[in-house]
Amino acid sequence: MEENVINGSDPILLTPGPLTTSPATRQAMLRDWGSWDAAFNRMTSEICRDLLAIVSGQKDFVCVPMQGSGTFSVEAALGSLVPRDAVVLVPNNGAYCTRLLKILERLGVASVELKFRDDEPASVARIEEMFRREPRITHVAQVHLETSAGLLNPLDDIAALCSRHGKSLIVDAMSSFGALPIDVSKGGIDAVISASGKCLEGVPGMGFVIVRRALLEASAGISRSLALDLYDQYAYMVKTTQWRFTPPTHVVAALRAALDQFIAEGGQPARGARYRGNCAALIEGMASLGFRPFLDAEVQAPVIVTFHAPRDPAYDFKRFYEAVRDAGYVLYPGKLTEVETFRVGCIGAIDANEMHNAVAAIARALSTLQVRLAA
Ligand SMILES: *Cc1c(COP(=O)(O)O)cnc(C)c1O
């Protein structure tokens, strides 16, 4: 972590993507690449190989990269892998689950929403009950880590359930990929989606879908979108080694560098351990100031923490945000509709020292703004 603590005078982003990247990752963007360059296309294929290995997908899965932010890859996956006459169950405990429902609606694919509270993990028993009540359900679209509160859903149990019932499971693992264990070789998962600029600590600009090869190969012609056609992107890449349309070359080069650092750090177990350390330091420091996390510890993923906002009428998120940012740390607004909250990310090229410093900056901001926390 030695080099990562040196981030110059730029503020530290405590946001779940874009996030603070290492100097080596930023350095990798200083060179221009041509899209015909064999070395560039080799870089893409090596990235795909390394991404497959992170989720043990080498045998039966392929990795298809896609230009754009994470949502572009989610929309590409749903639009290219889910046939028009499918019925998709979406267990919903937050804004990113709601986004899945919106995408399905735009695609004209029938969906069934299964509502949970913002602080309640998706329940396997209730999903199974839905399968019984709605036998037309063919697919499940599941957010692994609901970033809007920081909530972890029980992916392994849901995958085992889908496997038992013969449902196709598509997972939005945007903010968990690389930090939390995901193993597609155990069965039950057909596709996993993530992006460059989250726990892999690259810069934003591309996503990827890790999909069962047989499923993708049977999906020609499903996509109604030209640009977001996962099958076409894959087929073109197999044929030519190139991206189908202009690749985000600097983003790809940065992801290569970020993956080299990910592997050198010790892969997913080490990345997850560093984030757990960050998360524990954050929650402990914030508790000493009087802040309470919104989620119970057992369902809190070590990626982003939602805190209850101070009740003091002197508190205003915008002023609080600005005071903390001036001290060098960028916070994130809350994304819950019912309670006033704010969020602090614990991912990126940062360690527990940064979390201690962020807590100190928050304490100073509260005192400058004369905001008191209830005892
Ligand atoms: C970040 C994120 C996305 C994608 O958001 P973009 O703004 O398009 O990058 C999707 N799902 C989850 C769970 C996320 O955390």
C-alpha cells in the first residue's frame, strides 16, 4: 500500500466509483493506443482471461467487455440474453434493483417485482414461494451488493435455488466483483456483470459480462439494440480480436494496470480483506463521533456504509459535504427515500489510515458547522 497512500493533493474519493485510483493506474493512461494494434488487442484478451479467473469461469464461461458505464453492460446483458417472451423475477431492495426493472420495462420484457425493505436481504424462501405462485418465471435478475444502502444479498443461496428450479440467473455484481467471493463454477449463475471502475480500482468507462458460453452462443439476434448487442460484440471479437466499435483505449490500459496490482495484492481474498479493514476502521471511528450505520452488521458489505444523518437542524448535507471535501475527502449522498442518510465508501486505492483521516475530517467539519450528534 506504500505507493497508494501518496495521492498528491487531490481529494480522496470515498465514493463507490469513480473512486481513488493508484498512481500506477493513472500512469497507464499516458499512452495512446490504436484499435488495430495487436498489443492493444492482446491486452483486451488478457484482461478477459484475468476477469474470468476471478470468478472461476475459465471452463464454461466467456467474458465480453462493453463500452460505457456499468449500466450499459447491465442493459446489454438483459437485452441480449433474455428472450422477449421471458418473465424475469427481480428481488428488489434498492435503487439498483429498481433500475433492473426499468431496463426490463424499456426492453418490453415482462417482470415480477419481489419487494424487500432497504435493509433486508433478499429471502430465498420468498423467492421460492414466488416461483410456485408464478410458474411463468423463467429468469431471476439479482443485484449481489445493493450499493444504495451497502446491503449484501445471499448470492450463493439464490444461485443454488435457481439451479434447483431451472431458472436462469443474471447477477449485477457491479460493486462486489473482485472484493467478495463469486464462483460461477458451482453452477446456478448464467451471467455476472461488473465494470472497470469499482472494486477492481480501474477508471470508469467500460463494463463486462461474464456469461455461460453456451447461453451466449444461443443468443444471436435477441438484442434489439445495435450498440449494446453482447452477442455481436463477442462474435466480432472472436473473429477479429478487436472491439466492434471504438474501444475506450485508455480505460482498458488503466484496467490492465489495475488488474496487475489486484493480482499482486493477492486477488479477491486480499482485496476483500483490505476493504473489511477499511470498513471496520470507518464504522468504529464514526461510532466514536456518535454516528450509527443504517444496516445491521451481518448484512453490511465492506464496500459502502450508509450512516444516519445528524438530527440537529444545523445539519445540511451540502454544507457538510463541502466542509469535508475542503478537508480532502469526498462523501456520497444517501440514496434512501425514507430516512435522511449519507454514505461513505471504503473501496479504492486507500487503506485504514485514510479512513481514520476521513473520520477526523468529518469530526472537524461537524465542529466547524456546529452540528451536534444526539448522545
Ligand atoms: C455502480 C452500479 C451500477 C452501474 O452504475 P453506473 O452509474 O452505470 O456505472 C449498477 N449496479 C450497481 C449495484 C452499482 O453499484
